[in-house]
Amino acid sequence: MEALRTTDGIEFVLATHEGGAAFMADVCGRITGVPGVCFGTFGPGATNLATGVGSAYLDRSPMIALTDEMPAAKRGRIVQMAIDHQALFAPITK
């Protein structure tokens, strides 16, 4: 994150919630035509991104959403909140 903050040409804006970050990325893409980018952790962070990602998908706004992912073999065993991100985002992404 520090590298993003100090890189010329990239404006890093800290959001207090992944849902807000997704909507900020959606609006950025809508207004500028340049993909907005948002980040979320695995599990709840990814589900918090989903509404904003779905909004961008339906309105054809350019967006890049990044999340962590647990290996499939470890889901539900090591970390209780890990979910299948591909299944979550498949209907609302290209």
C-alpha cells in the first residue's frame, strides 16, 4: 500500500469500508472512463465489494476489483470466513 501511495500517477484513497471503496471505484470509472480499482480481503471483505462491483457491471463502468483468495483445499478448514470468490463474482464480472 505504501508503494501505491508514493507512486506518481496513482491516487490512493483510503476507504473505511470495502462497499464504499467499490462504489468509489465505480464512480471513478464512470466519470473518467479509466477503470477504478478497489481492494478487499477474503471472505467478508469480498462480499462487501460485491454490491459495488455489481453496480459497475450493470452500468458498464470500467472497474478492477482485487481480493485475496484461499486455496480451494483450505476453504472451510483453516479460515472459517473464506468463501469461493469465483462463484461470488462470476455473475457480476466479465
